[in-house]
Amino acid sequence: MVGLCTSERFVLHQTGPDHPEQPDRIRVIFQAVRAAGMIVSPNPLEPTSARLSLRRLPGEKLMEIPAASIDPALLEMVHTSDEIEFVRRVCQEGGGFLDQSDTPVGPESYDVALLAVGATLAACDAVMAGRVRSAFAAVRPPGHHAEPNKPMGFCLFNNIAVAARYLQRTAGIERIAIVDFDVHHGNGTQAAFDQDGSVLFVSLHQHPRTCYPGTGFEWETGTGAGEGKTLNIPLPPGTDDINFLAAMDQLVVPRLDEFQPQFILVSAGFDAHADDPLSHLELSEEGFGRITQRLVAAADRHCAGRLVSVLEGGYNLRALGRCVVRHLEAMRDPAAWA
């Protein structure tokens, strides 16, 4: 069974009316999975835009995993105390910008960011306890740009990096693979594990010469004990499903098979979609389903199916809802996407 962890409280992180990372992202995901027949709970997140028409999918429902906040001390597995206090203070004082202009926050944003990390950890707990085989955490704010000492790129705390450390410290997982298919390089995640040989970080993204944040070149492979445990795959603008999947088959899957992870974490950004306003890649909803199938197959081979994916980007609302449904469908029935 596949789990889904989300919360109506994620809409309380307010970024302003014109910001791409908006509360409607969570609303449209909740509506999409309900319209697809994947969950049956009442909808507290009736969307204000982007009405979707999706076919109902056969098969078992998703198991809904309750989201809960965390003790901020857990963030110190990845983030400095100064960075945590900076975010808390700006939010407590009414909000503002955490960087030059990309990362606005409001009074509720710190608490919502703690909930985003908590939802990610709850998904990991459910998988480790065997209550679900894999899980998707639909959270905001996203996390993969947040570095250990600074928030940036819409991200306050690095949800997936904290999850990796949490799994290592509480579940004794020795080898974790993080695969990031967001269109933007996961610079924060790379920074967290650059010198760590126990975490394989793989990022497929639009070429850094053409896309934020300007990092993620092929020659960035890790340092010290982490040398060779970072795999960056920059892709040229215009890359479509065929070429993206070729990179998965020729580069990502062999590296996962070599590393033999005991748990796979996925930074699931859907902004490489052809209709996304912040990128120039050309993936389709079906492409994301096939990407997911390959990751689930790797998890089945190496770690008894243990996989948790966490929402990162995706800023065309109609495309986002459809992509998440395809992602969940492939998690639930990977054979249909082989």
C-alpha cells in the first residue's frame, strides 16, 4: 500500500498573490487525488482555481498518514542553530524575505515549515513500521534549496535532508539514496551531504548555465569521504520524456544498483513539465509516471520497496495535479508503467 501525508495547514504559509509557490499548490493536489478516487476523506482544501477533470483510478485507496509538527531541535541534524533562529525570528516579527526576494514568509511560515519536515518524517516512520510500502509527502514550503546555513529558493528547511539524517539516527539505515528530479538543482541537499559517503545524491535538472540556482555541474561529485557519492545530470533546455528517461536508464539506475541503498528518498519536483512557467524542459505527466516506475523498481530490488517522495516544485497548477496523480499511480502499480 502507498501512503499519502499532507495537511490543510500547509496553505497557511503565505507567499503573496504573485509568487509561484502559492497555497493553491496544496489545494490542487488534494483535489486531484480525490477526483482520481485515491482518497475518500472530506476535502478541507476546496481550490480557488484550477478545477481538474481526472479519471477515477482502479485499485486500493491510499493510506492517509497524519502530519505532525516536530521539535525544532531535530532540524539541527542538518541546519545550524543560527539559521533556524533567523527563520523563526523573521516569522515571529510578522514575516518578510529570508533572502533577496525569492523566499517570502508570513507569521505562520515557521510553524508550517516545521510541519512540512514533520510530515516527511511521518511518511518515513510509516514506511519503516511496515504500515505502507512507500509514501508521498505533499508538503510546502519545499526544501531542496535550503542549505545548512541559509534558506533560499522558496525553501526554509531541507525536508528531505532532515529525513535522511532521521532515518540514519533512528532506524539505523546505513546507505540512503536521494534522487532529485526537480528541474532545479538540489543545491541544499548536495551541500548537506557533500562530504558524506553514506548518502548517494543524484540530481537531474536543467543545465545550471540556463537555470536557477546555477549549481549542479557534472564535475560536482562530492568531496572528502563523499567523493563519488554525488551524481549531477544537467540537461539542456528542451529535454523531453525520451531523453530524460534515457538518462535515468543509462546513468541513474546503474548508479543506484551499484550503491545498493537501504532506503530511497525522492525530491519530487514537477516543474520539468512542458507547461511549467519556471523551466524549459518538456516532460509530460506520463513521463513523470515512468520516472517514478524506475525508482520504485530500484527500491524493490534493493530495499524491500522502502521509498518516500517529497513534494518540491511544480508551478503550473493544472499540470501539477495531473503529475502528482501519475506519480502516485506509478508508486501504487509500477508494473503498469514498465
